[in-house]
Amino acid sequence: MKSILLHIDGDSCMEARMQVALDIARATGGHITCLQSVSYEVFAPGDFYGSAMAAALPRIKEAAEELRATIETDLANEDVSWEWQFLYGMPEHRLLEQSPLHDIIVVGPNDVGEEGKRASRMVGELVLKARTPVLVVPGETRRLDMSDPALVAWNGSSEACVALRAATPLLALCSKVFLATISEQSDQQRFDFPPTSGAKYLSRHGIEAELVEIPRGDAKISETLFSAAQLRECGMMVMGAYGHSRLSEMLLGGVTRRSLTDPQLPIFLAH
């Protein structure tokens, strides 16, 4: 992961995802592109006559410049290569535009201007539209030690395969990789790609994976996966993202959406 695209915003998760981007850059010898995007529509919805927007413009610009100055001061003391891009527009659109020549997009779990336990529409847009994997970093994350174990959520789908393949450069740095499946007593479904196929793929890259079958139980699948990852002291979870278009809104599938509603650790997503 030599080219890291980092979303810059003044939300409560900014420090966490910046630290994770720095950790990845150090582990891979990578370069961070800090992308700060400001959309006036976010701050003044329904302002048909532009009066509120006109009044807010100076403060919006000042706040953006203050955030940039603070983060650039912090980055100047770090031993990584980085650059700054400032663009006007919706963050998901600008991140999507810049993503083709990046190896990973690092974002927080919330939409701009929102906090709390709710799946981000921006994350959904990026995961389903970009061909670049997305790493979602919760605000409680202090760092991402790339040598920590990682858990891969496996259900035999093509999306799971895409996520596994995209995450391979990072998984190669992990001390241990768990390929986890959720089993159900009444499950008659056949895997398109069984866990052994995923393990064989990783083995060709010199990565040994431990296959783990977890009973379904009464908890939600997302909660079961988080518990399994935390039990094994994993620093990251890898999963394929499901989704479909409904009207003009991009919707993520159930397990993906619930995982992003309250992520317990960084989640590496690809579709």
C-alpha cells in the first residue's frame, strides 16, 4: 500500500484515521495524500437565497485553514512522505475522483457533520463505486500495528474474494491471519469459494491462514465477527461489502451496514 488517500475533516475520528494512515505508511514505505474537501451545501442546506451561505463562507474557509494548519504542523514532525490537496465539493465525490491512483482510502465511520452510531452514506458510496479498497477507522482506534493478527470474514462470495485479494499486501505484514466463517446448524448453502480456496490463495503469497468456523449463535453476525476478532487480539477485520442501488441512494447489505454502524476495530472493505 504505497499510495494512501486520507480523508481530512474536523470530526472526532480525524486523529484516529490519521494515526492509522501514518502506521500504514511507515509499515509499507508509503505516501499519504491528505484530501480536504469542503462543500457549502453541507453547511447551508435549503438556503435558496444564499444569505446564510454568504454569511457562513468566511467562517467555513477560516475553519478549513485552521484545520489544515494544525494537521500540517503535526505531519511535519512525522517520518512519512505526504502532500495536501484542497478541493471544493462533496467529500465522497472528490475522494472517488482521486481514488484510481491510490492503493487504499482511509476514512472515518461517519458522514461529514454527523456523529453517532449510524452507517455512513459516504462510506457506502466509496465502497460500492471505487475500485480502491476502503479502510474505515473508528474514533477509539489509537494505532494500527501492522504486525497484529487480522481476521478475514469469509462467506465464499466473490466480494469476499475481492476483499481478500485487495488486502493481501497488508495481510502479508500480519503475524497471523484468521479466515473466519459463520456456521449455522440449518445451513445448506454451498460456498462458491470454500475457505480452503481463500487459504490456498494466501499461501501462494507466503501467508499462512488459520481456518476458523464460528457457531452462528443468537448474536448478530457483525457482533459475532467483532467478538471473534477481539478474542484473537486482531488489529483489523477484512470483509467483502454487499450493496445495491435503490433510487438515488447507495445501500449496503445487512451485515456490512451493521458492521459499519458501530465498528469495533478498523474494517478493510472492498466490493
